[in-house]
Amino acid sequence: MAGIYFHIPFCKKACHYCDFHFSTSLHQLYPLLQALETEIVLRKNYLSEPIDTIYFGGGTPSLIPPAAIQHLLEIVNANFSVSASAEITLEANPDDITAEQVTAWKMAGLNRMSVGVQSFHPHLLQWMNRAHDANQSVEAISLLQKGGFENISLDLIYGCPNQSDESLEQDVRETLALGVPHVSCYALTSEPNTALWHMIKKGETPQIQSEQQARQFILLMEWMQSAGYEHYEISNFSLPHQRSQHNSAYWKGVPYLGIGPSAHSFNGNEREWNISNNAGYIESIGKGMIPSTKEILTATQQVNEYIMTTLRTMEGISLVQIANRFGDVIPNQIMLDAQPWIREELLEWKNQHLILTRAGKLMADRIAADLFREEPEL
């Protein structure tokens, strides 16, 4: 199996916390769409496996015409072997979702929607500089459901300086009442040079508090799991059999192709990423050249990438898979380094897998870093 990701680098306005590559000007929209079409053809030999997932992310992909989405999917089908049951996802903001758009998206071939709600509280949406309001979020989910979309994911943000535990609980209750099968919950982060980073630096908004984020993460785990959602990845909850197949493939190390400016690709042994510049991307693709940087992964980097991604999942790290790919020495070393975490009940050893406990999920990055292998000395 393999996946294709489209990066659509346009937004109506800039959210204060966002550090993804995007532009709030649409004047390059159609030249960029043409470049995406060309890149698909240029990259047709990158993946040999059948395509099981296609994902339109960004940016705000719901800004582009549904006819353009349909055309991109037609070009993908003409150049790749796409599974008849492929999961095809579009990220959308609530303010872009209308009955007409829903019908057009369905006709274009989409079968899964990911809606950037973030919160149902007006003061939080305003603070984040979101383009929608809470009523639009509720209406958007309803329109999607009435339009035949059953596979819907909703995004929430927690750990904001002005977000109480009670307001987060209300957001979760609103989410559960909508009956969506998948929820992604992200801790607010202050990335360098974002509007939020500058606001904190100038003292215009309080610092992000790690203690608050840890407490709210624990509450989220309790609320979502009590509602019957499995916590299948650090930031993701789903009802049974409703996981995001596209993102799950990332965490399993499945090959994927990224199309568009700033998009990343991975074929198992090599990482590649396109330039984060719309004009430069369009110009280069127009000349038949892919403006990307490549990195060939060493065996140690491949092991560490596997540790980093699989540890985030509820299945955890399979030492059998590591042994099959890299020999018996590395899993033995990993198991030795895992012992202190197991004794502290932050990791558990179950069915030949190292799995984070609930408390361990609060320290996932630190535990992963401790299990990383070092490059052998030359």
C-alpha cells in the first residue's frame, strides 16, 4: 500500500499558531493547480505500490474548486494504480462548507472529510484568528452528514492560555453530540516566527503552560475513551474501525508521495521535500524539474524513524519487525534501554511490543529519544 498527499498552500487568513507553508493571496491558485497536475505526471514512477489513500491538506484545500479536485484525482488515476476502496480525504474549514460544496465534493470522488473546528468557544476562535464561528461548525458537520459523508474527522486544540478545563470539556461534549467517528486533538504550540510566538514574546498573551497541557491531555484521554473512542495515536481518537488510514500509514512507515510546495515524500529509504515557495515551485515544475531536497536514510535513521512513529500508536514498537529488518542486536539494545521506563510504568511490554502507558504518553518524545540508536563509529 502507499499514499499520496497534496499540499494546497492557500488560506483566507493566517491562524495565529500556524507555521505551515501557505499564502493568503489566491492570485497564483490556477498556475499552482496546473503545476500540481504536472508534478503528478513527473512523479508517476516514484511509487510502485497501489495507492490506498489520497489526502488533500494545507493550507485550506476547501478553497479550491471541486472540479479542480476531481481533475487532480483523474490524473492520479491515469498515472497510478489506485485501489477501488481508497480513502480520499479533504481538509476543510467550516466556513467553506455549503450544501452545494458538499454535493460537488461527493461527485468529485471524496469519501472522507477532516474539519478544522478547533473550538466551539467564540473567544477562543477569535484569539486563534479563525475565519469561522461556532454555529458554522455545527452547521458544517450537519451538512456533511446530510450530504452522505459518514467518515468525518473533527480537529480540536487544547492547552491554550485562555482555555479552562471546563471550556475544553464543553468542546468535547459538543463534539460527541455531533456523532463524528474521528477526533484529532492537538496541543497548542508556539512555533518560531508565528503570530502567536510574537504575541507571547511581546507579552500580549500569556505563555503556554506545560502543566495545563498535561492536565488537559489526561482529561481528553479519559473523556474520549469513556465515550467509546480508541486512543490509537497520541493525537487521535476514533470509534472502532474508523481510524485515519492515511495517517496510520505514515506511522507504520508506508511509502507516500507528496505533491505541491513544501510537501514531503518517503519511499522507505529516502526522504524528500519540495521547496516552500509557491512561485519557485511553479517555475521549476514548468521547466519539468522537481524542486526538492533528498536525504538518503542510514539504517540507524530508519530504526529511529520507526521508533519515533510507532511509539505514538496504541500498538507500539514491534521488536520483531525491527529484528526482521535490522537483525537481533538492535532490538536487544532497545529492550535494555526500555527497562527503566518499564519499571516506572511508563512503558509496558506486551506481545513483543513496547507500548506507552497512559502516563507514558505524556513523555512520548522523551522516551522515544532515549530509545534512539546512535550511528556506529567509523
